[in-house]
Amino acid sequence: MKVSALFSAALLSLALTSMGYPLTTYNFDAVSPGTYTEANFNALFPGVSFNNTGGDAFEVLYVSLLPDFSGNAVLNSPYDTSGNSTIATLSSLVGFVSVTMGDYNGDADNLYLYAYDAASNLVGSDLFVNPASSYAGHTLSVSSAISNIAWVEFYGVGLGNNSVFWDNFSFEGASVIPAPSAILLGTIGAGCLGWLRRRRTL
């Protein structure tokens, strides 16, 4: 009986492990450098829509801010509009969002990331002060155990408002629909547990 119980528990564990949380990351390296309208930019990235609150365009350009940045990064265009930020609206509720922000040295930058639910209630936030001596950036992240993040806002404030590059935008959705093998394993495991319970009551 102990062997059967261990076997069924292992099957259940394997089935649950198969139901992971997919992570999508956009590092913009496959995007040709240049300036894009919001509509053209967003057409490249399924699952999320980016809005430059201080303008109507994004500039993709290569930056040498390793290791934090992947190569290409994004700069809001224009970037120095007062109160400018980036709002990223997800196509479905997610449980995790992160973004890398930073720039070349010259001034300290306060980096902010705020996450909200569908009713625009604050889910969580992250803050990092990128020092003036920094020649790179930092990755900020927010997570939610109940996967209720609908949109996020992020920006950096230094000598110029939101004058920071951003890169490696990542988001994690709710659990994926289990594959047929995972469903089968879960069914077998549940059946074994039921059989063991029945034998104990006989």
C-alpha cells in the first residue's frame, strides 16, 4: 500500500508540475532600430499594448549598457514631456511583470514600477534609485499570487522626466491549459488515491 501511495503521489506531483506558468519576455533585439508609432510598435508584441503617455511614439536603439540590457532598448519619444510614463496593458490578467530601466551616467534616476488590477487598484510596486555613477540599469518587478495584474506603469525620473531606456519587459500569465499527458497523469493519480481510500474502508 505504501508503494502505491507513493506512486500515485508522484504522478500527481508530475501532473501539477506540467501545469506551469508561461513567461513572455520582449528584449527588442529582433526589432530594427528606429522610431515607431505606438500602433506600429504594439503590432510587434502580442499580449501587451504599450502607451507613451507623453507622446505617441517609441524609439528602438542599441545601447551598450551591459549586463542589464540585452542590446536594443526602448526610449519614449519624446521622453522629456512633463509627467511622461509608459503604461503597459496586458491582454489577460497576469501574476508577474518586470522591466529593466536605466541609462548612462550623469544623474541619479528614481525608477518606478506600479501594477494595477482591472479596477485600477494598486496591486504592488517596486522602486530603485539608480545612482549617478551607474552606467547600466536595474530590473524592477511586481508579482501577485492571485494573478490579477491588468496593467502596469513604469518610468524613471532624473534631470529629465522618464529619460531612461527600458528593456526586457516580461510578464507571466495564469497557469496554462494542461497538456493531454498532464491530464492523464492527474486522472491516474486521482484514481489511485481513490482506490487506496476504498481499500482502507473495506
